[in-house]
Amino acid sequence: MLLVEDDAEVRNSLATLLEGWNYRVVHAANGQEALVSLARPWQQVDVILSDVVMPRLGGIGLVKALRTDGVTIPVILMSGYAAHEARAVLKEAGVTAWLDKPPDRTALATALVAALAQR
């Protein structure tokens, strides 16, 4: 799993939770770092969990870049900002799921299982 989050405390907290669920977690602090990580041939990523608002390249920009390059890895976006009206647009852009931040553990687990089932 690739975890993309600019806030180091949030990123580390989520990584600890995910690793406790036996996920192997690769970290990136923004979308640009995520793209570099994904370009590594040895890096296998089955799902991306990304914040939306980040410096350098946010989650929506990351999804658009991936889909433009033909990358079909499921992407779950999370944000502390309400985007109910934008969710249909995000779905069309290739976003697998949307979670409010901080994500509820059950909602996060459910979204991850659903995303991985798409692979």
C-alpha cells in the first residue's frame, strides 16, 4: 500500500494502524513523491491511500496523473474538507473511494477490502 499524506504525525499514525492490520506500507509526503515511488520497478503497490490537499501535488492531481499514464491502481482519497458534491466527479476521474478525515477505522477497513477486491 502507498500512503500519501503530508502531515507526518497523521501519516505515521495511519501507517501504524495499517501495519497492525498486516499491510506493508510505503510512505510519501505528497503526490510527486508518490509518483517517484510508483516509478520504481521493484515497488509493488496494490492500493493507494492519499490525502487530497497537499503541497506540490495533491490527491486529485495524483489520480489524474496516474489515470493519464494508464495506471489502474485503486485510489482511496481522504480529506477533512467536505466534497459531497464533487464525489461523482471524483468517481469519474477514477477515485475508488472517498473517506472523511480522520477516517473511521471501520470505513477505512471496508474501503481497503473493496479496493483490493478490484485488483
